[in-house]
Amino acid sequence: MKMSMSLDGFVGETNGNVDWIFKTGDAESKDWSVGQAQEAGMIIMGRKSFEGMAPYWPTSTDVFAKPMNEIPKAVFTRNGFKGVDLGDDKSPAAASWKNARVFDGDLAEGIRELKAGEGKPIVAIGGAEFMRSLIATGLVDEFYLAIHPVILGGGLPIFNGLATPLYLKLADVKSFPGGTTVHVYRSA
């Protein structure tokens, strides 16, 4: 799981705004993040994030566009999924979004199915609701938490509402010039 969060533990403002991520990042942290993304064998996310990202990435020139468009994707939904309209774009970038695997059943069952496969790591990205559900499954092996030097004072948490404490082991810490630190935790 890869998530950016504020010093006070929020992954987005109450309205979902995440502009603060871009205001507090720097070139070195972005390069590191792109490198990490390129290591993924699959990117998973919830339906809302998928629907927001799919129209953007195929035509983006951002440095994240290459991994976002090349790596296979899976979308998890509880409310059905009709796909996204990318027009008549037949580019490989658009195809990677149009051909995303859809899981509309039990989240834990879908994650177990993906983890049973061969290949590179599965990386979860996306919104707070999906991440809370994913964390609740107990199937996240590693947490990449990019802590940004900003205090929001309120917003969207991902570690609230756990039925039992989640014990983790610190595996690595990486600091960047702009003040962002990435803490990598593994399940204890």
C-alpha cells in the first residue's frame, strides 16, 4: 500500500483535496516515487479513484504517466462498474485502463487471488475509503507512508475504525530535501 499523508495522519482534506501533496513534494521525492511505481507488477485501486484517473493518465505527460499507463490494473468495487469512456483512443496507454481487471465481490477474496499469482509486487493506491477497506482485510504486507510536512487539522484518515490494533515493523525510512519522509512498515 502506498499513501501520502499529512503529519497529523490525514490522506486528504475533508473534501478530498490532495493539492498539499504537490505543494510539499520535491524533485527527488518524485523521482523516488516514480522508481517505486515502476517496480509494481499490478496497480490496484477502488472504483472512484479508477474513474478519476483513467481519463487523465493516457494523455498525460507527467513522469508518472509511463508506469501508470504500462502497468496492468485492477479495480475493486462494491457498487458495480461500467468501465470508463476513453473515447476511441486505441493507444496502448488507453488499453491498459480499458483492460483493467474488475473485482466486484469480496475484497479479501480478490486480494488473496491476486497475491496467489506470480510476478512483481501489487501496489495499492487510491482514496481513503478503499485504503480503509484494504487495511481491514489484514492482507497488506507493506505500508509505504509518505509523510508530508503539512498539518491539515482535519481530513480523511485511513487507520481509523480498526477492530484490533495493527502491529507493524519499521523496515526503512527515506528522507527528502523538501521535508517529506517515507516510512516503510511491514506486517509484524
